[in-house]
Amino acid sequence: MIRVVLPYHLRTLAQVEGEVQLEVEGSATLRSVLDTLEAQYPVLRGTIRDHATLRRRAFVRLYACKEDLSHEPPETKLPEQVLSGAEPLFIVGAMAGG
């Protein structure tokens, strides 16, 4: 079971409270987790990744075990702590401006 923490606005959109728990089939990579998340919560399609290219949106960041995974390739496997459920994968809306 993989735990995912969504930012407030995406939790509201998906109508969930707290963490989302996902069962990912096969190898748990960034891509497979986001695929599973979007399949389980179709309303989130296009909010984290672009509809056509499936590239991460510019103001969305992905963190696991205090590491920024945002610029890692989609095939990057998640850390063991995330796979075991000990640590969540955080999806964070980045801030911009001055």
C-alpha cells in the first residue's frame, strides 16, 4: 500500500480527507503511482500531469523521504520506505512570486 499526501486543493477536488492509499500493480515508479492515482480519482487527471504529454506540471513537486523527485524520470522507482508504507509520497503545489 502506497500512501500519497495531496495538497489541500487536490484533496478538495478529489473529495478525500487525509492521505490517499493506493495499490499499485507491478513496479511502483513515479509514473505507475500517478497512473493509479488518476485512475482511482479521474477528476485529478490534468492537475498533476499534462493531459497529452503526461509531463509533470511546472508548479507541482513530488517528494519522498525528504528528497525532491520532481525532476527524476517517470520510470524512477520509489524508495523502499514509500513502498513499505512507512513514508508517504508527497505531492506539493509549489509557490512562485516575490
